[in-house]
Amino acid sequence: MHNRTFLDEKDMLLHVASGDEDAFERLFSLHHQQLGVYIYRLTNSMELAEEVVQDVFLKIWMNRADLEEVKNFKAYLFVISKNYALNCLRKVAKEYARYAQWDESVVNAMAEEIGSEQKYYHLLDEAIDSLPTQQKKVYLLSKHERLKYSEISENLDISKETVKKYLKIAVASIKSHIQTNIDVLLIITAFLFRR
């Protein structure tokens, strides 16, 4: 690495934007350690923090021309790093949820353990509300009214097979909505408690 001096950070960013690898190395050296500590505090994972720092700087290099527009690099760096780290946590949470094959009882137990039962029920209501009209009617008649397939079929003037199909799709859709939207920290915390 050359011991080039830069007028200020903006000058360094302009050099990086023009493809100067030495300037990029210097930029990395100036910020990677502090950024790593920040990401570690967010994720509580040294491995994930290192991955995020490397990926973020790779992204910065790949999109280096954008640096010409950056007024406060440190703020820019920390915002994109935080977003990237949260996306990584969401991905980890989704994978954990998929492997755990959650059902309502597991989510309820987790919600009580963490104290977020209200959030779970809010997500459940949101998921039910987002169902197509016919699926929503079938789900509510089955789960809330406790009607049998034959009663739902008669009530909605559809076949019992259609009732079964709608109910299966509705339940899968609700589980997917909850797994996708449940708070990342709730999932990660529950994962850590179960270790």
C-alpha cells in the first residue's frame, strides 16, 4: 500500500470512486474495525460481523462510482451495514423457522417466553385479513366457529373438497406470513434460549 496522503475523506472517496485500489485499502483500514464492533453489537455473532463487513466493503467497491455523491461516508457506511446485517438476521431467522417447522403451539410458547404474545396475535390477525375472501371465510368458519367441513360446504355452497383445499392453503399462508414477518430479534432470542 502506498503512503499517499489525501486532502480529506472526500478526496479519498473520489480516488476510490475512480478505481484507486490503494485509496480503497486505506478506506477499509480506517473503518473496518469500528464497523466490525458495531455489527457485532447488532448481531452478537463474530462470524456474521466479519461476513457483513467484508460484504459491505465489497459492495462499496462494486458500486464505487456512487461514492462521489456521498457527503458523510461514516453515516453512509453504518446505515448500509445495519441494513445488510438486519437482512442477514432475517435470512437466518427464516432458515431457523423453516427447519424448526413451527406450529401455533411453538410460536405461542415462544411469544409467552419473550413477552410478545400481542405481536404474535397481531400478525395472526394480519395474516387472516390478507387471505382471499373465500379462504378467509372457510378459515374463520373452521377455526373460529368450529364448523365441520360439511357445514362449511353447505354454508358457502361449495364442495367439501374445496373447503379442505381452501383451509389447507389458508393455514399454509398464515404460517408463512407469521414466519416471514415475526420480529427478527424474537426469533433469534428464542433460538438462543433453546440452545
